[in-house]
Amino acid sequence: MKEFFADWSLLDSTVLVIGQLLSVMGIVMALILFHRIREHGRTPSGTIAWVLAMVFIPYVAIPMYLLIGGRKFKRMAGRTRALKVSRHKIDTSQMNEVGKTMVMNMDKSPPATNGNRLEILPDGVADFKRMMELIASAKKSIHFQTYILSNDEVGQAIIDALTQRAKEGVKVRLLLDAVGCHGTRATMVEKLKAAGGSVGVFMPVFRHQRWAANLRNHRKIYIFDETIAIIGGRNIGAEYIGPTPDPKRWMDFAIVMEGPAVHTLNEVFAADWEFATNEPHSEVMTRTAIADYEQKGAVTVQTVASGPDVDHDLFYESLLSAIILAKRRLWIVTPYFIPDETLLRLLAISAHMGRDVRLVIPKSSDYRLIDIARGYAIRQLSDAGGKVLLYQPTMLHTKLFLIDDDVASMGSANMDMRSLYLNYEIAVYAYDKPFAAEVEKYIMNLFEDSVLLSKREKQRMRSFAMEMVENVSYILSPLL
């Protein structure tokens, strides 16, 4: 080596040229990534954090952004624009001004539909029983999409039921998120495939061509014969559902839906399934228009799909609209409460204006870091006059949003940065006073098992050490 570089000036020049090339490449890469960060519509604080990291620790920040930093897939967003084009008139005569305005303003979402029936599944026993009934009664197809499929007796019972129906000629499609189901044993689903069922894995982290391993499919959609569906926050596992009551089971919420609104759920499942398996959308859906669905009830429903496959952050935007439009109350139930600055400020302003703003969260969730990270937000909301209630009996996994007396939202999305900006999520808005009253009754039952956030607890959070840990936890929370 020394003989080759006898002239040390040549070695110096070579090192200098390589260094300059690497610097130029780094600057070009940073400029490209700066453009992508801005294009993806991040919050100002998120944009600043990524930019500063790329400036001061580029060799760490750039690979990290390539792994987890992307938020939107233009090709997928373009493909799912079909969800938004089937416009039709709906009857809004029975809706209040909040509902009418939301339907009019949410023009980027799939259309609202009249004639739906919604049935609340208030606990895991009711959910398990209804799910098994619908699996057994399906005639043509069963489409299952879940974030978690647990290796337990409940997961096994569901797989056994799906396998039996596949043997009987029902077309069964099971879509699992690669990260959420990373612990699911392959043997659980192999027998389903052997019976003729199909299994798709959504975005495997190390085998997927895309560069956003942080984007997960958090949707829970269970559809039977394309005409009736279960949607909510429950995954498949003993923590969520089961044949008998369990005091340790998580408190959660789901609904059965029938009517034209199921069309959008079919569209969302078909798009996710095509992305994961390459099976054409047209082979998954036989009912291709809202007119193919019978009216089953009196509820007006609008389904909001949000995530990397949609142009805008539709669920987030719908929350902002609802908060602005609410006249009397905003009741929120969520397992994780880490809103961005805009969402938190609007909630605080609503509380300042005298609206009945209440937030129900678990006293202790399944993520200690998230419990710490939420400290600033719940203090700000409480100080503004909102009521923060801590649910005590078990883990609270319910996702509900009640606006005044006429509008209720439910689905898979939490009120945290991951659900608002990163995950594939699904939510349903019901514009119906009788159904909103049922949701109100459900939430009031949660109030009875909750305690109000005390001044002492808020004071304990304000120590210097706790706020330092809180800030670090807030930064890390989107990775959980």
C-alpha cells in the first residue's frame, strides 16, 4: 500500500476528492429528503425535528428517515381515489347543522349514505358471539382484516371457524399486518390456506420494496358476504373478545353495520388486499356500486379511511372540523391521547368557551411511555376547563368521539400521532340522534368507573425530572 501511494500528496488528493463527493451526495440526499418531508405535510415541530437531525447527525438521521420517515404513497393514493367519486344525494332533513356541515365539508372522503343499521357490541363476549354467528352464516365470502391475531384460544377458535367455512366453499380472505401479527405462529394460518382460504401479509418489514417500515395497517374490518360488517377497535385475541366474561379483558367497542355504508368498507378492504397480495380489486368485490346495497335502517353513515394510501389526513381533518362545529359538547374516549399542537389547542379553546369537553383515558395503559408522554396534553386540557377522567377497572381500548347530541365517531383510530399521521385507519361517523344516545349511554357507564384527574396528580407531573422524561417519551411515542 505504501509503495502504491509513494507520493503521499496523491493519497491526500484522493481522500479529499472522495470526501467532497460524499459531501455533495449528502447535500443532494438531504435536499431530496427535505422536499419529501415538506411534501408529506408533517407538523411544523415534526418537520423541524427531522431537518435538524439531518443537519447535525446526518449519518444517523438519513438512514432512520429512509426506514421510518415516509408518510404517503402516491401510487396507492391515486389508486384509492375511486373511493371518492361515487357521489349521490342523501337526505339530510333529519340531521342537525353539525351533521349537515360535516357531510358537506368532508368532500374528500367517501360519500355519506342513508339507510344503514348500526348495532353496538358493548363487550368482548357480545362481539365474539356475533362474529362466530356471522362466520357460520356467511354464504359466499368472509373478509377478515386485523392488526393482531393472537396465539391463544380465541385466535385459534376464529381460525378454526374460518377454516371450516373455507372447506365448505366459502371464499375466506384473511389480511394480517406484518408488525402487529409478528408473533402469530405460521401453523395457525397454514391449515386455513390448506382448506382453500387465502392469507395476505401487509407490508413485511424486511421483504417489502418500500422504505416506510413505520407505516402499519391498524384497520379492523370484518365483512361477511359483502353486506354486513363488524368494525371497531377489537383485534382477534383473548384480551379483546371471548366466549365468556373475563375481568382482565380490555374495555373496547365495536359495531355491526348493515346497509349502503358497507360498500366503502368493501372498497377499503379490496384496496388493502390488492396491495398486499396483488389479487385484483375486481376479483375481491362483486358489489361495485352503492346501489347494490339494500337499505337496512335509518342511520346516515360516512366512512373515513385515512393513511398512507389516501391523499389527505382525512380522519385528522374530520376531528378538527367536528371540534370547530360542536355547539355543546365533545366527549372523547381513547386509549392513547397524544394530539398535535393544533388538535390540542382547539380542544382547549372549546373548553374555554364553555363547551362540555370530556376525555376518558385508561388510568394505566399497556404502554408506560405513552402514559408519560400524554402528561402535557392532559394537563393543558384540564387547565383549560376540560374534564380528564381516568378509567380504572382494566385497560381501556375504546375509540369514540361524541359531538353534541347527533354525531358519533368510532373505529380503529386512536387520538395519537401514530393514528393521526402514520397508520392505515378506518373510522365511521354516524349522523343519527337515537344512535348517538346509545353511544352517550355507553360513555356514561365509563364515567362511573373513572376518577377525575386531580390537582395533586397534575402537580406531580410538573416536576422537572418528570417533564424531561415526558418530552423524551413524546418524541418516541410514534415508534410504539
